[in-house]
Amino acid sequence: MTIRSQIIGCGSYLPARAVTNEELSRNLDTSDQWIRERSGIEKRHIAAEGEFTSHLGIAAGQAALDDAGIGASEVDLIVLATSTPDETFPSTASCIQAGLGAAGSAAFDVQAVCAGFIYALAVADNFIRCSQACTVLVIGAETLSRILDWNDRSTCVLFGDGAGALVLQASKGLGEVNDRGVLSTHLHCDGRDHDCLYVDGGPSSTGMVGVVKMQGKEVFKKAVVRLTEVAEEAFSTHGLSGRDVDWMVPHQANLRIMKGMAKKLDFGEEKVIVTIDQHANTSAASIPLALDWGCSEGKIQPGHLLLLEALGSGLTWGAAIVRW
Ligand code: ACO
């Protein structure tokens, strides 16, 4: 018998305000055509004034709990992936915990930028498999719009705000690839690539929040290599190939990266869940937002085999094989 982290609920939340490429190009030297062709993005959602990462996380977390049909008091642990916390401390997870009414559970943030959701999922899965928690709420929530230089067209057009969440619960499996739940997670980091993608501020360095700086071409090249490596690592763990997987649910950073990955991994493009057109890059929120969209569209069904993968600042990257 193996303990598995089964996914029993999924939910998401997007701020009400959607900003199209055309709207952005009114005040910035860019165009709808450039943004669509280079990234696949058509619009992004932007949090309202006074709407914080915790508010987004509470809404997504509550939706996931409702989907699971359980109350917040049943949650043992909340793991939040975010790079845009409400405050330097306490953790935004603790604000979300209070908002959901889950007092007494453990709660903390995980910071791995765009790979954050895979890292948070791995932490949650390990807590469950070590029997330290039975029911875990894993959330990715971001207000990236707050750390963008809105005069830098090479970054500000690419990101958006949003949140998504999963409820994981311990269940019994046979230790086989047919088990439902998280089958494996694979995490990596290479801190030498710091300068490719970072925020030029922080409590310990400048005392300011800072804004996103990115060498887009460098990150693009490294993303294709690292994501292919980690997907192959995940497949080889289970003796799988791209053809065995029902859906690839990648971090939504660039449509060209996703299509390149599908080709390299012998995946039909039609098996890739794509939401970047609607949400842009929501960092740690993008995978759970894509999962929730895939479910609501009737694409992802119980029993389907999923490859999740992401790369972000650090550079950090990772993958997970999940049976829905
Ligand atoms: N509108 C119009 N022109 C623009 C814009 C814009 N918004 N931004 C840049 N340009 C111009 C550039 O100035 C450049 O002009 P030049 O040729 O005259 O110098 C030209 O467009 C080409 O720019 P590139 O940066 O070379 O464009 P590229 O094809 O590489 O696409 C992009 C840029 C979309 C950023 C791409 O490199 C990318 O997606 N990179 C990976 C991003 C990623 O995966 N990030 C990781 C996760 S994010 C995280 O962890 C927070």
C-alpha cells in the first residue's frame, strides 16, 4: 500500500478587470500583433486597487474547497506559492488561512517564482506521504502587476494577476502508475542563472520592492532545454512517453515554448492546455488556473494522466506526473 495525494478539488479566481493588448498599446510603444505573435497573449487580468494576493488566494482556495465539498476546518496545511506577498511578513498563507477560517492548520509560503506551484505541490505531496497532513490546500496566487515597470514594454505586456488552488487528500494507492493522485514530482534550481530573470529590489538589499528584469531570449532558450530535461526525467521514472499522457498542463509563459515542448516530447499540440491567451503569465498561479479551466471545459477528466511543468526565476524548474 502506498499513500497517494489525491486531488479532490480545484478552483480559481481572476480579478474582474481584463486589459487587452490593444488597451495596453494606447500608452506603450507596442502592438496587439507583436504581443500575440511573440507570446500568444491576448489579454490579462489586473487586480483592483486594494485587492491583494491574499484576496485572490482566498477566493481560489474557497472555490477549491467548495469543489471538494469540504470545509476549511478540515484543512491540515495551506501551502501558498507566491512571489508577490501582501507584506514582507507574515506569510500570505497565514492571511489566507484567517480569511478561509482554517485557524490552527499549518500555513506557509513557498517562493520559487513561476515554478512555485510545482514546488508547493511537491511540498504538499511529501507532507501527505509522510503522514504529517491528511488534507492540504495548495494555492498559487499572484499580483504580478504590482512589480512591473509599466514603461518597460519587454516585460509589462507579458504578465497578469490571478490565483488557482487544489485540495489534496491522502488516499490509498498500489504504488502503480494507475493510482490516482500525484505520482511523482521533480524539482531543480540553478542559482547561477540569477541575472536572466529577477526583481531589482527586496527587504535585505534595497529596502524597496523593485520591478521585474528579464533577458527574455536567454530565458526562452534555457526554458526549452530545462523543461525538456525535467519532462524526460519524469517520464523515465514511470516508463512513460509523451504519447501515454492525456494532457500537458505547462506554466503559461509563452505559447511558442509550449508548442516547442509538445513537439520535442512527441505530444500533439491539441493535448496542451493553453490559457496564456486569456490570462498571460500569472507566475505561480498559471498551472492551477489552467487546471481549473481544463476541468471546466470538460477536457481534463477523472483518471486522465497529466504532465505539469514550469520554469521560473532562480532559475527554478520542475515537473509533476499526476493522475486526475
Ligand atoms: N512590443 C513591441 N516590440 C517589443 C516589445 C513589445 N512589447 N518588447 C520587445 N520588443 C522589441 C525589442 O525591443 C526588440 O527590438 P529590436 O529587434 O529592434 O531590438 C524586438 O522586439 C525583439 O525582442 P526580443 O526580446 O528579441 O523578442 P523575443 O522574440 O525573444 O520575444 C519574449 C520576447 C516574448 C519575452 C520571449 O523571449 C519569451 O517569452 N521569453 C521567455 C519568458 C519566460 O519563459 N519567462 C519565464 C517565466 S517568468 C518568471 O519566472 C517570473
